[in-house]
Amino acid sequence: MHLRSTKIPKDAVHHPVFARLYARMSVAAETRAGMAAIRSELLAGLSGRIIEIGVGNGLNFAHYPPAVSEVVAIEPERSLRQLAVRAALRAGIPVDVVPGAAEALPVKSEAFDGAVASLVLCTVRHVERSLAEIERVLRPGGELRFFEHVRADDRAMATVQRALDRTVWPLLGGGCHTARDTLTAIEEAGFVVETYRKVKMPDWGIRLPTSACVLGVARRTTVVDAS
């Protein structure tokens, strides 16, 4: 399955206030919410050439294993991209931070051994198009590593999530939608989900609409769509 890329302006995503808040909160969450351990688990075992979609302020960069030869890091939000460039300079592997949107990745087809989507599929405008683009740029058999907000199993919390998604949350959260069924979307995009586990973030305290997450590995099939 391949979709023709649609050209998206360099700074189609612009959330300067959210970017500043996210940069502060994400750094605090590294230890308080256990995000550093999640990042290490997400990226463990990767090798070769990797594309990361929606890198934010680049906190994943420090957790890539040395077997990774290069990371092409896509970030559409200008303020976060500037912070990611600084993080790339401190990374132990080559990282190239470039502008771009998940729905139209500015890279060649079948150019990467792995792809990383970390708290980004909840924010993209078009989940199906974004996943099709990830499939396009992965080599046959390439891995998709994902860590995403998802719809809660609890019916009451899922109702709260849907209500927030229809009203204020995307505006406050930089486009974030808390109730997406991302695991099903990955499977419907043609990936084979090899392993996953549900995660509560943080794993202590009261449940929040953003607490339900999924962490896993999917693989692009080796069958090439000739259509």
C-alpha cells in the first residue's frame, strides 16, 4: 500500500505556546513519570538507518543504541525543531533534524531499516496517511517502533477522552487526541504487530485522559503492492 505524497508547507504545524510547555513538561517526565525507561525500551535493539517522526525536543536521541548508523528526525513545529537540533549535537550517533509532516515525509521510499513514532500518531491530522507514509519509507521487513496515547479500556474514561477530543484537548495539547485506536490503525495499515504491551503513564497516582498508552513493535510485510 503506497499513497502519493501531498506537499505540506514547511511550518504547517505551529504551536509555540504548547511547544514551550511541552519542552518543560517532557524533561520533568523523564524521571518523574518514568519516560526515560520507556524510551530505552522503545529503541532497544534498533540498528541501521532510522527515521523518527515527530521528534519534539529530541529526548529520544540519547537512547538510541550504537548499532544505529543514522537517524533522520522529522519535526514540523519550528520551536521544538530548534530544541531537537541542540539535542542532536549531544547525541552519540549521527542525527539529522529536518522539517516535515508525517503525512508527507520528505524522504525516498524504502530508505530506512526502522521507524519510530513516539507520542505523535495522536497528534497527526491523518492517521491513515501518516502510517502509509511510514510504510512507504521502510524497507520490506523494516520495523515500526511505537509508543502512543490510546483509547482507555475503561468505558467511563473512554467517554471522557472522546468528549475532550471533540472540544478543548486538541487545542490545548498541540493537536493531541487521547481516544484514538492506534493499535488497530497500525494493523489496518498493513503492518504486522509483533509485540505490544499496555502502559499507564505515569504508573502511579490518579488516572488521566492521557494515561492509557501502548508500547510495541510492528513490521512492514515483505510483500510489495504492485498497484
